[in-house]
Amino acid sequence: MSFAYALACRECGREYGLEPIFSCDFCFGPLEVSYDYDLIKDTMNVASIEAGPPTIWRYSPLLPVDPQYKVDIGTGYTPLIRADRLARAIGIDTLWIKNDTVNPTWSFKDRVVSMAIGKAREFGFEAMACASTGNLANSIAAHSAAAGMDCFVFIPDDLETGKVVGSGVYHPTLVTIDGSYDDVNRVCTELSYQRPWAFVNINVRPYYAEGSKTLAFETAEQLEWRAPDRVVAPMASGSLFTKIWKGFQELEKIGLIQNPTTKMSGAQAQGCSPIATAYEAGSMNFVPQKPDTIARSLAIGNPADGYYALKTMEQTGGGAAMASDVEILEAIQLLAETEGIFAETAGGVTVACLKKLVEQGAISKNEETVAYITGAGLKTIEAVSSEIRQPIHIQPKVEEFDAALEAYN
């Protein structure tokens, strides 16, 4: 069973039943899932978690889906890697990389889609749909295929080939739209009132968003049940960022960790940085932007959770930074060369902003820091292909190799 009991407005606190709705009728604030933490505390402990599967479903009591409706394709419990070589390169003592590039569709979106499709099945929906910048499209197409559900994916028409193919292979109805993600999302919002489909980031968004908490759950468990001093995570809508903090808070509520004091720092691309720009201006109100960045998975100019991301920064004493396209590419290369992890452009944003925050003194040298790498580099090879050294080409003769190697170096 699930211990979720209501949807609560994040603004006025009004409660609603567990229905496929996403906003408050009274103040139009966004809705969030509420849980009975006292019951969870009696049910969930370290032993029960360790006895569970090596996926996000080991934390079922803190998730909104009744397990009988889950669609489990092996998501979660991804590696937390001690990144000593990268730490030395950027000037910090203790750095961990949470490597979500190894999820089934190679991004963290498998976590949120697992929640959305489970809840959609519980509600009796027969079709899944989404607006996406690519990673979500891949994940919803895969999960829908596994569940035998119809799937409708709406994406901007300029997405990277890897992400388009990574959705199309599962045979959804794939729709490209001439415009940005915000244009795509507007079309999907209108369709959500007309079609009896579960739009994962619209009418089942409160449940969908809960999947991101599992990143915090896993991090705490892998750190032997404690929260880190600092988190650096990418921001698009801002939901991932805020839910990681919610995850640490929930673990404290049920007694699995003590007094999390993690400072939450967000990373955005300079070409689409409404949240980071507001933070640098000292404002709690962001101004929507027209995206212009190679980090297309973060290219949401009007972030739904932007205000709450700024509140999280304020509450935790964290902050934000932004990275240029050049810095993003350099950071992708740096992560690959030091830790053997090939990240997509969003990962480059995270590492570039981490480096910048350390250089600025916003992150001190002795803070234990976790950086979240949320997608694999094979999704965005166009961004980095021109930066890769050309291979040595020789005839099949050893002497040619020796001469070519000397010239190459």
C-alpha cells in the first residue's frame, strides 16, 4: 500500500483527495503529495530497506504509488562514486558523483516516470503523454511499452538525434512541434483538458515529481544514513532540485537521518537561466527567458518550480550558478577525463557550475559535496563531437604507428 493520504496546496495548504489534479481550486497554487509519516516510521527502517529490491521501490512507503500498479524496469539505486580526481581538479576535498546515467533509459527521468505511470494505472488511464526536452520522452516511451499502454510524446523539433531515436524505438506516437519546450508544454496543457490521457508533467505532475526524492534517499543510504554538506544539482523546471531537499527532510521525519543541514546549490545554463539569474539579482521572482543553449534538456524558460527552487536555496543557505556553452563542453570533457563518466550537456552544466562555485568561494574546500549527473552523453553527441581529438589513421604497419604516434603527441 501507499501511505500517501492527500494532495496539499503548496501555497494555501488546502487539501484534496488523491486525484489526477495538479493545482488548487482556491489559489491556483501547485499541489504536492502528503504522507502519514507516523505510520511510515512504524513500517520503514534500515532493515526493511536493505531487504528490498536494488531499485527505487526499496523506498515504497515514501512513494505515492500502490506497489501493485508499479511498472518496474530496473530504475534507481545508481552508483554514488567518490570522485577524488575531479575533486582535486576543481579544488575540493570530498566530492561524490551520483551517476544517474546508468538508469534504464540513461537519465534520472526514469525515476519520475515510474511514479507517473504507476499512478496513471491506478487511476485507470489507458494512455500516457508528455511534453519533453528529450529525456522524459525516452523514459515515458519505454515505460509505456513495458506496461502495454499507448503513448503520445510531444517534443521541440530541434532535439538531438539520440533523444529522438531513443523515444522512437519504443514506437510511441511522436509529435515534433515548431517551437521551444514552453510552446510544447502549452499545447500539452490544452490537450490535457480535451483528451483522457495521463500527461505526466501536467495532470499527474504531483505524483510524477515525487520520483526525484529517491535521489536523496539513495544518497543518504549510500553515505551510511547521513546527508551531505552540499548538493549541486541541475535545474530545468526546478522540480528535481526541490524534491531532493524534500527527500532529505522526509528521511529526518521518519528517523533515518539526523538534522540534515545540506546546502542546496542549483546549476543552470547561461542561455536559459531564469532561476540562477533571479538568485544572483537577490530576487524571489524569476523572469521567463527564451532558451538559447546547447543544454536542451534544461531549456525551460518558464520553470514551474522556479519560485520553490529559490525558496529552497534561501531555506538551506545554498545558491546557484550558470555556465556558458563553452564551459559546459569543457566540463563534460573534465568529468570524462577524471572520472570516466560521459555525461550529456546537463551534466556538463552541473560540473561547470560546481567548479565555478568552488572558485567563487561559495562552496568551501572542506564541504562534503554531492553532484548529480542526470543523463548520459550518448544522448547529446552532437554537442561534443567537434571537441574530440581526431583518431590516428595508419596502414596496418607497426612502423607507421610509431611515426604517427610521435607526430600525434
